[in-house]
Amino acid sequence: MELNDGNLQTLTEFMRKTLDPDQSVRRPAEKFLESVEGNQNYPILLLTLLEKSQDNVIRVCAAVTFKNYIKRNWRIIEDEPNKISDPDRTTIKANIVHLMLSSPEQIQKQLSDAISIIGREDFPMKWPDLLTEMVTRFQSGDFHIINGVLRTAHSLFKRYRHEFKSNELWLEIKLVLDTFASPLTELFKATIELCQTHATDINALKILFSSLTLISKLFYSLNFQDLPEFFEDNMETWMSNFHNLLTLDNKLLQTDLVSNAIQFLASVCERPHYKHLFEDQNTLTSICEKVIVPNMEFRSADEEAFEDNSEEYIRRDLEGSDIDTRRRAACDLVRGLCKFFEGPVTAIFSGYVNSMLGEYAKNPVVNWKHKDAAIYLVTSLASKAQTAKHGITQANELVNLTEFFVNHILTDLNSQNVNEFPVLKADAIKYVMIFRSQLPKEQLLQAVPLLVAHLQAESTVEHTYAAHALERLFTMRGPNNSTLITPTEMAPFTEQLLNNLFKALALPGSSENEYIMKAIMRSFSLLQETIVPYIPTLIGQLTHKLLLVSKNPSKPHFNHYLFESLCLSIRITCKANPTTVGSFEEALFPVFTEILQNDVQEFVPYVFQVMSLLLEIHTSSIPNSYMALFPHLLQPVLWERTGNIPPLVRLLQAYLEKGAATIASSAADKIPGLLGVFQKLIASKANDHQGFYLMNSIIEHMPTESIVQYRKQIFILLFQRLQSSKTTKFIKSFMVFINLYGVKYGAIALQEIFDSIQPKMFGMVLEKIVIPEVQKVSGPVEKKICAVGIIKILTECPAMMDTEYTKLWTPLLQALIGLFELPEDDSIPDDEHFIDIEDTASYQTAFSQLAFAGKKEHDPIGAAVSNPKILLAQSLHKLSTACPGRVLSMLSTSLNAEALQYLQGYLLAASVQLV
């Protein structure tokens, strides 16, 4: 694409169309942009547009499009073409920082994110001058520019908070600190001084506080990996400044500045080498009284969010989103202080808790916020360690959680007044949720019906928390790994639970509430066959919801749990009565057809998984409705999207399992298409195992005569891949395939097809691949296939006894005994460690496995061979009977003593002898 006005105009027109709410206008425009983004100069045109367009909407749209383009395409993926030309990469890096800093804030944020994405791949090795260019801008004195630099640095460095320690990471952080630590400290001091200079200028303080917020975030990130020598000299200065800042009039300070400053204190107080800074009782008391308690208060902004922006409130409170609240930061500081000063801190706060609860008791209507703060403080004090799965796993023994539940939580859970104190009710529900592993079961059972009732609360936060609490309770495990709360214990509440959950989806603001849908999924999973009588009604509601959300999928977690719930409905009902599968197909296929026809990319992989589940349940021949779809599943465009590959392969496997004969007779012309899919998959390091899954099903199920003409070409393709790119994963899959082939068609057929490609090829494969590598095969079914295949080669292939291949007989037997008796060889060459990681372009829907659509592991050999060791003994006995003396001679001269001892054990167990 040339850099000219005509292309800029074309791009502008299509950008404008992508903003059109009409899907028939928007979708083609999106497809056009997707089709041209591979052209050279495309990203440069976007940057030109966002810099020079007179239309602000187009400028912002270009900025967002550019960021998403970078997100999709900047990473260079092995074995795939470079999606951005080298000249474009160079031009982007040369101009993007200046362009970002000279743009309005809305565009600046998008370009800052783009720099972060590029930096993740290229910094520091391929972009060494990035930091220097950014640091020099601190001297500008323009806080629009300074904040742009700080925001970009934050997006680059925040990953240091959650990366594993390594020498490479520390070297990178050291490089950053060498360039950045001193200028950042100087900027911090200067900004604090400016805050004092402009103490009465609200507008100036807003800008300065936003800078301090970003500085504190950077400081937190750069200190997270615990490289104390860089900031040790200045730590008391930083501590003093932050402490003084937090004891100012809190109303003047921005929430994110306060939360980040408190987070800084929390990160420092947890570290042993800074412990001395907090040991003084006056310092502890000051922090508790003047920093923590004031920031535990439920503020008017929290109340507004609770009532008017519940989604954001829940995101912050339950998920700990990036935009940390003051309360969360204060809670983290309490936990940090308790690490070394649990006794003194608990004593200080116990007085505050009792005082707050006393104030609430005097006048609940006026003083309800005191109780809210008290609950939050108790939660912070008591929580020492927690996981998402179990809630609080380690509690402060100085806090009596059960007593607090009985005296202060149960009353709010029990409250019959629907609209009274919704915040306190939400607090009570959250208390149960957080401390579920610490409370006795009798109290949890007491809470369950109360939580079910709260599902009908008008408050979005309240009914969402109730759904989330129930979902978490239903995952808890009791003795023998069974669910702690049983279906029998839920029986009195089952109907009300299901009714209230589905009614909650109709409440304002909760039509796509992921917590409710997850609770529906978990309820189905817990209750199992108890839900069967309700399924005819529930499946209609789920299908209707699926139809609605498929128009514009916007909540990926909600959608995932919706499909999981559909799978559970199918599994549970069809387990009791497999013939009901038809009624599910009748309900779901119209919606599925619409999703596939409209190419709803987010849902297509899910549809394929549910269809696989349905098809696998069928006990008779494959229905016509499925056969009509079969040719469409082979279309190359479907296989271009990486997210489609695992569910499509599984669906084709289901077709082969249930209807191979039908495919061979009525769709024989589609077999080359099936093999074309196989060829595409095995060419990819990321997807070759999927190709083998497909080919194994073809070998197992397709009638022999229908694929005989293609067999040699299949092996040639595999050898070409072996020569061009041999990986451990490929070798393991290849061994399973050739042994399955030997099991299905016989060892002689396997030897003949190898040698028809190239003389003595069979011996080369045994010597160079099977014997040295079979120890790497993993998985019980895979090992069984390889064992039975090798047994057939050893005992049913005359060439192994009468040709130059005979020299391989004993080494092959030795390798087989090793497969039985030695630990699996899970070593991987250093240059292969990242091959299995599938790099998916972000605009393509990644594959999300549905847990409840899971496929049972299939054993193609089945009950015919229950113990391969016994089979080996019996087969060797048969061979030795046919060739008296030969087998014993080879064993005694070549097999090592340990392997021979194992083999004698197999013969004894099988009650046979060699002759």
C-alpha cells in the first residue's frame, strides 16, 4: 500500500464504517481492514491518519486499530511469516514515542499500550535506545509529556510484578534501574515540592497527583523483585514522603494516588530488611490510626459505585482489578504489618472494631458504615493466606471468626427487609464466601438457604455476591474428595435455587452476569440427576440466552459458563436416557446453524465441542443432519483459525467413530479433503499432534479399501516432516501412529509399506527412532498401543527373523521391556522447550476447552489386550513353538540380565515357556 492521499481516504471511509452499529455495514468493513493489514505501509498509514486526520473520532479509531494491529502481529512466530515488514517495524519504533507524547491523552494511552506491546517483544535487545529517549523527556517540565512517559514506563515495567525470578529478568531490571532509578527519584522529590508550592491550586494538584500515582506504581514495580541495593539509600526518604502524603487531608488526594502510596508501604513492610522502619510502637499506631482506618471507610464514591456502577464495584472488590481501591490497599497493608507485628496490630485494631460496632448498635440507620468498616477490618486482620479455590486458608488465630459470624454476620444474612442495608448484606455474604474454609459446615448449611434467597435481591452487588458465594460453596470438598455440601442436603432448596438463579438473569444489569451463569453451571454439576426433571424448561431458557448473546458476544466468561451449562444438561440427561440426545439436537441445532452461518467466531469452537459431545452419545448410525454438515467442516477457511483446530479435529474424530462406513460410501470424494486437513496439521509444530489424532481415527475406523490408495502418500508426508523438522512431540506421535497401523493392518503390512518407500527403511525407523525413543512415549493408552505394535513386529513379522533386520530383534525387545519397567524419559532438547506453546494471533478466537464437554480417553485396542506383558509372553511362546530354539538363542546371547529377569516374570505370570 503506497503512502498517498487516496489510500488515506480509503482507510478513513472503512474506519468510519467499522463504527456503524448496523452489522451489515460494520462486518464487511472489518473484513476489509483484516484483509489489507498484511500489506507493507499499512501501520504507517494508520499512524499518519491518527496524527493528521481532522476528524477526532477517526484519529481515536485509528489509534485503537493501530494498537490492536500491533497486539496481533508484532510477535514473530517460528515457522510463520513475519506479519509486519522490517522497514515498517523500524519506522514505527523510530516515530512512536514522539508521536505518543505529542498526542491528546485519549490517543496517547493507545500508543502507550502499543509501545508496551512492542517493548515486551523488543526491549531491551532490539530497542536499546527506548529508555534513554523516554528519560530525557523528564526535563521538559511539561507534565502532559512527563505523564505520557510515566504511563508508558508503567505499562512496560508492571510485568516485573508477576514474572518468575531469573538471572535474565534481574539483568533487565538492573539495566532499567541504572538508567531510570536516579531520574525517577529526582522527579519524585521535585513533584512533592511542587505539591507543597501549589497546595491551594486544585487543578495543579490533580495533575501533580496523577504524576505521583504513576511514580508510585513504577516504584512498586521496580522494587517488586527485591533488588534492595538500588533504592536502599533513599528508602527512608520515600517512606517519610509517602507517610506524610497519606496523613494530609484525604479528601484532596486522588484515590489511585492514595491506593498506590499505601501499596508501596505494604510492599516495604513485608520485607525483612525494612522491618526496622516499622518497629517503633508510635510508627505502628500512626499508620494504623492515620493511614489504615480512614481508608477502610466506605466512601460516597464507593456508595455511588455500589448503586450505579455495580459491575465496576464487583470487578474491583472480587477480582482485585488494576484500579485498586483505597480499601484493598489498606487491607494489604494490614496483612503486610501482621507478617512481623501480628500481636500489636491485632490489639490496636480490636479496639477500633469494638468501637465501630458500638457506634452502629446505637443508631444502625445512621451509623451502618461503621459496621461495614468493622467487617472489612476483621476480614483484613484475619486473612493471612488465601486461594481463589478455598478462600482464606490460613487465618489469624487471635480473631474468633465463628463467634463474629454468629454475633454480627448472621443477622444481616437473615434480614427479611429486601432493601435495607444492601451494603451490609453484601458484606455478610462476602464474609461467608471468604471464610468458607474456616467456618464449620453447620454454619455453611445454615447460610445456604439464606444465600438462595439473596439471589432475588434488587441490588446487583448483593445478588451477584450470593451467586458467587453459592458457586464457591458448591466446589468445596469433604471426606473422600466428595462435595462438602451434598445433593441430598440441597434437596429442600433445589427448585428455589434453580428458579432464583434463572430469575436473577432477568434482573436489571445482570442479563449477562458471569457469576450467576457460573453458579448455574456449578449447581448443575453438584445436583447431577436431581436436575433432570427441570431440564426441559431450563434448556429452553439456556438456548434462548445463547441466541441473544450470539448477536453480539461481549462477555467471554459468561459465554463459556453458558456452554458449560449446556454440556452438563446434555451429559446428565443423556446418562440417564441416551435417546434424549435427539431432543437436545432439536433445541440447539437452529441456534448452532445461525452461529455457523453468521460466522460468530467467538462461538464456533464451542459449537463444534457441543456437537462432538452430542454425536459421541449417539448409539446408532450417524444422523443425516450431521452428514449434511460434513463437507463444510473440511473447508480450508475454518482451519485457518487456530482456535477452531482442536474442536474441529475432535468433531471429525466423532464423525469417523460413528459414521466411517457412511463417509466411505456416500462421501468418498471428501476423503482427499480429510487427508488435506491432516497434511496441513502435521506441517505445523504447534498442531502436528492434532493431525496425528485425526489420522489415528482414520486408521482405526475407516474401511481398509477406502484409504488403501492413500497409505503410501501418508507415510511419505510424515517422512518429509521428519527430515525437515524432527521434534520430540512429533516423534512421540509418530511412534503411536506407526504402532497403531501395525495393530490394525499387521506387522507385515507395516514393514512392507516402509520398504516400498525406500529399501531397508523399516530397519532404519526401528534403529533410529523406535528403539532409542520409545521410552519417551507418555500416557497409558499411548504406551499400550506402542507395546502391542512392537509385540506384533517382534512376533508376527517374518523379516525380523530371517533378514538383516534380525540384528534389531533383541534391541527392540529390550526397548519394549524398558517401556514396561523403566521411568518415562521426559527430557526435551533445549531448543524445543517453547515449540509446544501455541502462539495465537489475538484477533483469532483462542480455543477454550469446555470441561464438561470433555472426551473420555479412547483405547483403540480395548479389552482385547488387558495386559501387554502377558501378551508379550504368550506371543513369544507362540513364536518359539514355530521356530524351536531360535528365540531362546537370541535371548541368551543378546538380552541383558535385568531385562531377561523381567521377561521370565512375564512368562511365569502367563504360565507359558519358551522352547
